Amino acid sequence: MSKVYERGTSDSDARTLWAALKIDVHPLSESQADAAARLRPVTRSLGLSLGDRCCLALASELKGASVVTADRAWKAIKGFRFTFVR
């Protein structure tokens, strides 16, 4: 959504777009925060942000969930299923 707002999309249009995507939103749990922290040494060289690592932690917890990303460098991360959007 950051990219949507960077392009000057109105709040109303951004919310409409978000709703159309039908993405489940999950609050960050303590176990996911810990998993994201443990991913730091493994993903640091790839430049993953805290948000990126939180997504990976959630996917790991959801067992079999696909992580959606445009960053092909993530292919180097083992143990996850990725869907690349570009």
C-alpha cells in the first residue's frame, strides 16, 4: 500500500483497492516477532526489512502459505513457498 500512496492515490481509492485485494490481515504475535528476529541473521545479506521478516514469520506459522513478493532475491531463502508478482 505504501507504493499506492507514493503514487498519490486518495485515501478512499486506496481503501477500495485494498478491499478488492481480499488480503487477510493478521496482528503480529509474540511468537511471530521472535521468529522475525531469528530470521535477521539469515536474511540480513538480502536486505530484508523487519516487515519482510514478519511476513515470513506469519507464512511459516500458517503452514504452507505462499509469501507474495516482487523481490526475486528471496529465492535464496529456504523453507518458504514464494509467489513472485513481477
